[in-house]
Amino acid sequence: MWPLADTETGKHKRGDVKIPNWHDRLLAATGLLFLGLFTCGLALADLFANAAFPPPSAALDDITAYFSQNGGAVRGLSVCHAFAALALMIFGAYLSHRIQRQQPSALGTVALVGGGVAGTFLLFDAAIFWVLALPDVSRDPALLRALHGLSYLCGGVALALPLAALIGAVSLDALQSRSLPRWLAWAGIVTTIDCLAYGTSLVAAKGYWSPSGLVLAAVLPLFWIFATSIALLFERQSFAAKLGSSPQVPD
């Protein structure tokens, strides 16, 4: 929650809060915007295509058939993920700003870098999808296989690891400042561990413990972003802040 300036020192006091203004709420909503665009892209690739999006372990013939017959759905996925990447970068910058505004620390920098790198990998993922939709690419088996595998990495493990930095930094700060409900801060710690565990799936190319086998592990950070965006959208001024005392955020 946002701090109030101390009337004597002019500095922000950690823990005191004020009602966010309209642009604070707009920035908080970028988390939901990211989720909406990200999910919409996945829906286009699965529900509006003539087959489900193929995993890296799929046969080359199935991968070739999917991209040669569903260019429009793949380009739609590319557009959605490109704008989702922008929304994620803004949301990460907003969370970093909240930390730095309360009390400048390394956690704010970690959150900023984590959000920026995660958004960059997702933007790279969107660019790969656009290339995969080109007819000539689907006629080159080696190039198609390489780009398809790279798209899974950029939208999976390479996205989850910097998200671990973003979510971990925000959650650690929230445990100290109580800027988020305590249960959400602890959920963020669990989500960070989940993202780091997902990163270890790079040791295998196929099977359950692989980037495609552990894809469900990437769902937990999406739930955390959803809950955090909602919490920030509807955060309210506490009576303790109105009275000038330190507020207690309910667990």
C-alpha cells in the first residue's frame, strides 16, 4: 500500500497508506490485462485451430501439419502475446515502483529486472510464433523443429525464471512492509519456489520432468499475478492510516 509522507520529516513512513488514485489502479490492472491477453493467445492456438497446439515431443509431421494449416491462429497468438509482454513489463515496473516508493531497496531493482526480462522473453516468444506462421518455415523441417522448441522455452522456463525474481522480490518486501495481505505474500514465496523448480526441467528433453512435461508448474505464477492485481485494484485506506497510526493488514 502507498505510504504517506511524515509531516515532520517529509519522508515516507513504511506501513502508512493512502487510497490509490486512478492511474495507480490503471497500472494495477495491467496484471489482469497481461493474463487476459496471454490466455486469449493460448485459446486462439488451441480452440480456433483444427488441432491442439503440438508439444515439443510431438511428431514432426504433426508439427508441420499444425503450422501449415493454422497460420491465422498462430499469428493471433503472436499478437496477443506481444501485447501481453508489454502489459507484463508495465506491471513489473509498477510493483517495483511500489517497493522503491515505500523504502528504496535492492528488492525493488530485482522486481524491475525480473518483470522486464520476463516481458522480453514473452515478446521474443511472440516474434517466434509470427515466424512459425510463415509458409516457407513449415516446409523446412529442421528450422520448424528448432523454432517450435525455442517457442516453448521462451514462453515456459525462460519466462518462469525471471518471474521468480519478480514475485520473490515483491513477496519478501510484502512480508516486511505488509503492503500485500500476508497470505498473498506467502503464496508468492511458494510460487517463487515453484518457478525455480520448473527451471530444473531443462535437464531433460522429454518425459514428465521436462519443459513440456512440467508445463502445469507455470500456472501458479499466473494465479499469483491475478490475485495480486485484484488485491491492488481494491486496496483501501485503513482507519489506522487516517488516525496517523500504523495499520494492520489482515492476514
